[in-house]
Amino acid sequence: RVDGDFFDVFSHSPRVFDVVVGDVMGKGITAALIGAATKNQFLRAINQLLLGAQGFHLPDTLEIIRLVHRHMTSQLLELESFVTICYLRVDLDQKVFQIINCGHPRLVHYEKKDRKCRATLVSNMPLGLSEEAKFRSEQLSFSAGDILFLYSDGLTEARNEEQEPFGEERLIEVVTELAHLPAQPMIRAIHQQIVAFTGSRAFVDDLTCLAIKFSEN
């Protein structure tokens, strides 16, 4: 559909990749165009920093988000819009992931060894609210069988007939319950649970979710 949710994956090597999930304030064609422009700015920022590096040096996630912020914020201020972002880099050799959350719903990390989920803590301002915004990243480790679950607020804010939201706590319970599944079946099962909770297959807000499950082989 034409909406303001978006995601993209940037593969830097067979062992390192970035994921960006975003949500533009508003709906319809304008939000979709801003979302497409934001994805394009991430790709441009990565290429610009790679071209400026001495030899091959993969730019840090903070370098990338700062450049995207610098290129986009004045235009977003003019449009009176903003974009929430969850920007993730996964290093399969080091078994770590870096995350920069810009006003987006918190990433859920299921840790198989404890059979528990936790939500990441560090959050920054969305893109487009202030040209003076500062950004911080969080680095965490993962193990085989762990899951990283990214989503838009359309998921946790989906409401039932009593106007009760699905909520982060219920999402964590569902991810924990379904953690034995591969990523795609997990996504389908979560969607079914939201449909059952709301009693509808049509949602008021855009809904996006993405699961990364680390192989145990």
C-alpha cells in the first residue's frame, strides 16, 4: 500500500548488514514519498562516506545517521513532518549488533539462553524535530537462536473493541511464545494474533514488522 512505513536492508559483506525501519508522521502519498526519500538518503550517506574513506572503511552507524539527519532535517521542518527510525547493524562474525533508535518503538531482543525478551533502552529524537539533535547508539551481543524483532507503532497501538492497545508487554509475550518458529512463520503467527486481538484485518495505522533469527547451525 501507499503509506509512511518503510524498511530496507543494506548488505556490506556476507557477514555484515544494516537494517533500517522507519515511520513517517502522517499517511498517504506525502508520507510514502518522504519514506522513499529517507531510504534513499541512507544509501547516499553510506556511499558518500565510503567514497571519502581512506581505503575500505565501513562508516559507523552514527556517522551515517548524522549525515542523513543533516541532509533531511531542514526539509522535514519545512514540511512540518518527522520520521522515526530504528537503524540496526548486525555483525555475524563478532556476534554483536549496534542500534540507533530515533523515536521509534523499541527493538525486542529474544535471548534463547534465558528464554526471555528485553527491549533496547537508548532512544534519540526523531529525524526532523531539531537541527541540533544529538545521537547515541547501543551495542549488544547475540547468540545462536536469538531473535531481533523490529516493528512500527501500528502493531503495538492496534486496539481491540474495548480500545485496549496490543501494547509492548503483550508483544514481548507473543515473541517469547513463538520464538521456536523460523522468522517468516513467526511474522505470520504474530499477524494472526493481532487480527484475533482487534477482531479485524483492517488496521487504523500502517503496520510493519521484521524478524531476524540467528541460525543455530
